[in-house]
Amino acid sequence: MAGDRAGDLAGKVAVITGGAGGIGRATVELFVAEGAKVVIADLADAAGEALAASLGQAAAYSHCDVSNEADVQAAIDLAVSRFGGIDVMFNNAGMSCAAFPDFLDDTLLDFDRVMRVNLLGPMLGTRNAARAMAAAGKGGVILNNASIAGTLAGFGVMTYRASKAGLVHFTRSAAIDPRRH
């Protein structure tokens, strides 16, 4: 079972957005296997609750739309209240946009939602987790899941590419900012 051995993350507490499936789920399972306590933050309630239940006392589920500040804060608050703090914030949740073979045909109807999930969500997670870490008087690790599409130009999925490029630049800037204090 995943929680039977402690490893490099023993005693650490993490919040993982998009933690109910895909990369997020694999990260949740690995973190628990390595000894961490994890808050699974996701919109997929059934999958998130089932995963948390399968991992026992090492995991908790929080319904979280990462584009909603109150939901992001609730996931961080759950980590603090249930597990005693937050050491790692993995802003993993993301989404693609509608695919059009030619940008001239793109309706851009999903622009706001993609930007809110892929860029605003990690900004909220980064800021709010850093605040909790600072309030506890300790550092931590904040990871933002971007994409090669954010660093290399290409065809199609322009809104997705723009959101991930923004995330790359935000992450670099955020890594500098807290060091000023």
C-alpha cells in the first residue's frame, strides 16, 4: 500500500490541484508513498473523494475550482487545519482550449475560462500558499505545471499556448519577488 513507507517527503504537507486524475493523481500517490500528507484539490468530487479514501489518513479531498480564490484558500486552510501546515503547493490543474486548424477560425469563446484556470489559478495558489508558508515562519516549495507550448511557438491551441507562456513568465517573476522580504 502507498502509505506504508516513509521517504523523502516524510512529515511534509502538500496541496495538489487537479489531484484527482492524470499527473495530479500520480503525484498525490507518489507524495503519500514518500510519507507526505496531501490535500487533493479538484473539481472531480467522486474521483477525488475515492482517491482520498483509498489513501487513508494521509489524504483529504477539497472541492476546488482553481479560478475561484475562496476554493483555493479552502484547500490551503484544510492542509493547515488537518495536517498542521503546508510545505508544498503543486499548481497542477489545467485545461486546453478548443482546437482549430487555423487561428483565423478560432472563436476564442473559451479564452476567459482557459486563462482563469491556467494562469489565474496558479497565481492564486502561489500567492495564497506563500502567505500561509510565511505566516508559519518557514519556507516551502511551490511548483507550477506549465507546458512546452508555453515556451515554443506552434500551430493551433493559441489560447492554451498564451496561458502557459504567461504561467512561465509569472513563475519566474514570483520566484524573485518573495526574496525581497
